[in-house]
Amino acid sequence: MIKREAEATVKELARGYPVVIITGPRQSGKTTLAKSAFPDKEYVSLENLHTRGSANEDPRLFLDRYPDGAIFDEVQHCPDLLSYMQEAIDFRSSTGDFILTGSQRFGVLSGITQSLAGRAAHLELLPFSLSELSDSIPSYTLDGILYSGLYPPVHDRELDPGIWAGNYIRSYVERDVRRLINVKDLSVFQRFVGLCAGRIGQLVNLSSMAADAGITHNTAKEWIFLLEACYIVFLLRPHHRNFRKRLIKSPKLYFHDTALASWLLSIETERAMDLSPMRGPLFENLIVSEMMKTRYNSGRMNNLHFWRDRAGHEVDVIVDRGDVLIPVEMKSGQTVTTDSFKGLNWMKVLASEDDSFLVYGGDRSYRRAGTSVISWRDHAALRSIQI
């Protein structure tokens, strides 16, 4: 088993909180992480209809069966369980009793806010990071990673990435869609998801997306929210600091994993990835998601933004450390040109910051023009941007 960087974090959280909840996409390894970190705890899957029925019919009796706590998998199926769990953990006054997992971000977290505020710690687990795979797949190529993505089943079981991604969309996404909202024609929804893949790294324009998909503006807004809730896409918000400029206020769109985006874009081989006009946006997507994983795996909240003004000046990512802003650019090519530093230099002058980073598709990290140029393979350097 490939050891997850988040394991030490989830164990530490369990020492301080009665409940730890692990959320993330389906098949991202939540169950495996919970079982590995807490091998002595009883495992209970709420995907099982009989078990789910028992939990929903009599939550108090259900919890009484586990006096030493348990791992409850896919807890979004039993939202009322969280209210009764508050009573149980207050009576016990211990830590690390219950480990919960969930595949729907907002539904599970709203239950925690209402029922377990102050009693639960939260960790988001995304697919493998590049550093987690570096030992097991030392010879991977950039095009190979962009095409295959980083979901555990693809690498653990050596599955065909394209076939796996297609099945993932059809089975998990469409099933969750049916559960959460009433979509009469799933083909329209899948077309909308495909349109999202074609807009990776771009500003979200709901009116344009709605028109292209043949749906209303409000439906497009609802579907974007749904894709966020199911951990398919995420939105990168613009940085809020106004440097006396008119700033863009729309978020940018990314996928949590490039394998799903590649399948939706009909990219079926590494060779096709190398020739695709979407290679650059997918590389940007890969690095932004890697930076998010560094934060999430350490139990911290996302601190990434982007910056763009209406004059055309932009920076792919701004890392907000509170007392300092770190501008980061992404370039998929193996050669870095002078033009690659334009946005970084503009932002450094505007924000009066000294540090800046450029992540590129080459294999060597170095310094140039006052900027740290980082190879996408240099995991330690990538982590240093965030922590």
C-alpha cells in the first residue's frame, strides 16, 4: 500500500477531537486511510442498505452498538446520525472515538456545523500527490501523469486510465447526480461536464456555459455547485486585495484530477496528450491541485487564489500566507522564456513582494531573474511554496 501523507495528520487530529471526518472524492482512498490509521476500530459501511436502514431508523441504538467508537464510511447517507453522535461523545468525554468518511463535501460539513461544532476535526483527502507516487512510479512522464491522473485505483491496480475514468463518470457521478437533484436527461448533464473540461483554467462564465449546454443560467449555477459538492471540480477564487486596480471577480475552474478531464476531452493516449491544445491548461490544473493537496494533507485550509486585472495582467496562483503573498506561474513547456516572467514581475512590484515561483515542465530547478524556477518533479520545492 502506498503510504498517504495525510495519515500522520489524521492521527494527530484524533488525539485532540472526539470525531474526525475525512471527506474527498469517491475512490480517493478515504476508507483505506481510515483503516490504516485506526486498525483497531470497527469498520461500518453505510453504503450497505441494511446497515443504513438500522442507522436511520434508530440512531441512538445504532451508536450504542459501538461503545469504543468506530469508522463510519459514507456518513452522508445518514445525516441524522450526527445529531445523536453529539450526545454520545459528550457522555464519553474522550477523543478519537468516531472516524467518519464522506464523499459529498457540503452536505456532510453542514451536518457537522449544526451538530458537532467544536467536537469534530475535518480533513479533505484528494487523490495521490506526485510525491506519494514518486517512489512507486519513479519513471512516470508528465504526459503520462496528465493522462492517467492520480486516483489510487489507476495506480494500485494498473487500470487503463481512459476506461477507468469513463466508468467513474458513469457510475459515481451520475449516481450522485440522481440522488441530489432531478436531472431528466443525463446526456445534457454529461455534455455540461464536458464543457467544464474544455474551460479548465478559464474564468467561469455561467451564461456562456448555459447557452452552449442548452440549459438556463440558474441550472448551470446549480450544476457547478453539484460538481463541487461531489469533488469533481473546484473553483479558484480571485484574491480579494484591491491594489487600486479594477480586478476580475469571477472564479477560475479546475478539476480535482486530470484523468477525468482528459477522458471528457477525448484524450486517449500519452501521445494525444502531447499534441493536445489542452496540455497547458491541464498542466496548470495538475500543479494547482498538487498545491491544494499539500495544504489539505497537513490539515490546513486552502489558501490559493489567482490574480487578474481588467488590463490583462495576471498571475496563475497567489499563495496567501497572511503576512506575505507568493505569486506562482505555471508553464508546461521544458523551456522557460523571458515572457514567462511578465506576470510575476508585475505582481512583485504591485504587491512589494520579493519571492516568486515558476513551475514548468522541465526536469531541473534553478534561479533566474529573481524567481525560483521549479521542475514539476521537484516535490520538496513545490511543498516549500505552501509551507
